[in-house]
Amino acid sequence: MAILIFNSRGLTDRPYFRWLDISHEELVVLAAAEPLSVHEQRQLAKKYPLLEWYEQYKTAGSVVLRAYELGKRMHFSRIIALAECDILRAADLRKAFEIAGQQPPSAKAYRDKHEMKHYLHACGIPVAAGRRVESALDIFDAAHAYGYPIVIKPIRSTGAQDIHILRTEEALIGFVQQHYAQTFVYEPHLLVEQYIHGRSFHIDGLISGKTVVMIWPSEYLYDPLSVQTEGNPCCSMLLDKKHLLRHPLCDLVTRAITALPSPEHTTSFHAEAFVTDDHSVIFGEIACRTGGAYINTLWSRAFDVNLDAYAARGQAGLVDPIPSLESRLDSLYGGMCIPPRFGKLRHIPRTCPLGYVHEYHPMGEPGRDYTHPTKTTECIASFLFSGSTTHQLKERAREIRRWFHDHVRWSAIAS
């Protein structure tokens, strides 16, 4: 018997061979190609009986075909998928081989935003008004019904990629002219929604079936969509234990998870929610995987919990004791990703002197031309920092942004 592992990024940061200490099961890994040296690839190959790398991993049909071929021969007992792009393909293969774990109805409900909100609305969970876009007329109708601004997003997008905020009729007309130049009817992979005015939050944790076993909310410093529209950092911080919004946010997400078809195994989740100016708590969306960017590292620092490791072990059918998050939380942590701007990066600081910054990763390449970010997690530098309260974390996040702005250097791109 064997366990199939889909790995979309960072295999060196995901030591499945250590997480899944199962002597009687072979670990088979189909992974996205990484810029590793020959030595690094050989070292990884020693850890797994079968390891294959794929270019264009997220869209390559050959990945699923190879998994199906191997499944017929090796008889997989479990399939592990930690990334958004792998949720549906893993569920389809579980169904094909009658393997325990998340099945297609649950995977689609967590992956397809339109179907997700159908379940939530039916159970009385407050969500933004929205509809599937099947023609340009649907967008005009939504603007008339909801008022401006409206949000247009792919039904299965991740990282706020390809999301458009249309604030005026002129912007709507421009969008339609760009995207419906050849036909008035469009493939129904878009969703148009009412824009929610208020503060943005993400809520992360672990579920076992429909039961929430770990959960904690964080607040975004800026609207996540403003990464693309205004160049703000993607930045959030844990709420402190006594924060007034902690329990309302956790309760809302728990209700949403109960309303959706169960993943049938233990896995991590990442949800988004809003708190409006009149203090209403509105559900955004949820994914059955660990949040991107710095979230797993933030949880590891704050709670000594590696959400990816818990999810991998849970999907492999292993049962772990669940710690009390509240008793482990001694210090609060926040994370920040600085997005690129349009221009040539001339200089980026290699170290950060701020005492409350525990991790600083400069990833930008001096001399390289950059464009505006296309998703929230696109960054040239990331920070992990601590504080005693959520308010202090916000102040420190602003200090970090000012420090970085004062020390990074850009120039115009030569025409």
C-alpha cells in the first residue's frame, strides 16, 4: 500500500517523510517543479520511494493521469492534498479508487464560491449578495440591485487573483468592453457580488469532519484587495484573547463549516469574514487548506502548531492530540508581505534592525523589473513580528512599513 501526496510548492519546507512516520506505507509524491540543485533533488529523492517533478503543475492534466495510473498499480490507501489547486483532483481520485477522505461534493463546496454560498445562504449564514455571471447583462443587473461598488471574481480563484472592484458605471462599461469584446455571453466561471464595507478578517484552524477542533481569528490591517488596487501590504495579526470580535468570528465560521458537506477527515481551513460599520459579522468564503503567505509560520510561532503537518497527518488517517490554543498563546504575532511596485528594484535591505521582528525574508532581486501585484501573496519581502496586544501589532506593522519604505530603492523601467 502507498500514500499519494500532491505537492504544489516548497517540498523542502514540507517534510512529509517526517510528518508521516508510517513504516508500512510508501510515500509517492507528485510535485511542482522547483529551482533546486541536482544535489538537493537527490537528497529529496532519498526520502521518497517515488518522486516526480512537473512543470505547469497546477494545470497539467498529465499529473492526474499519472496519479490514476499509479493508483491502479500501487493501491493508494490515502491521498494528501494541501493546496487549493489539488483539492478537486484529490477528491476525484478518492472517489475513483474508493479511498477515505474528502469526496467531490465536499471539495466542490469548499472550492466553488457560488456553490459554497448556496449552502451557506440556505442555512441562514449571512453572506454578501451575489450571482453567477453568465452574460454581461448579469453584471449590469447586479450593479443596479446592489449599488456600487461591486466585486467580480473567478468562482475558483485563490489569493484574490483576478478580482475586480468596479466602483462606477464607467468602470463597469470598461470591464465589459474588455472581457466581452467578442460576445455578450461569457463562460459562467465568474461571480459578481455586493461589496462589503467594513473591516476584514481571516479565521484559521483545523476541522475533523464537521467539528472545529482548533480556531483563531486574525485581523487584516488593510483591505486584502487593496494589495492590487493601492499597493498596500498584505498584513494581518492575531486577535488577543479578550478581543470583543474573537468569539463572534469563530462562531460564524463554525456555523459555516457545519453547513457545508464534510471533508470526512482532519484538515486545516482558512476563512474570510467582514465586520461592517454597524457591527454586523458577514461571512466571506472558506477553503479547506492552510492559508497562504505567512499564516502557517504565524501559527507555528504563536501556538507551536504546524497546520500543514496536522492536515497532512489527518488526511493520512492519523489521529493527534489537540492542544488548547488559549493556554499556548503567550505572545501575539502578525505577518506582512510587501508587494512589488511597477519599476526596477535597485536596493532592498538584507536585514531588519527592529527588535520585535522575528523573521525577515527579503525576496526581491535588485536589478529586476517588476509590475504591479496580481494576487495578495505576491511579495518582495516578508516579516513576522510580535506584540502584546492586537493594537500594538497594528502600530508595529505601520512602523515596519515605514522602515521598509525608507530603505528600499526603486527606479523607473527603461523604455
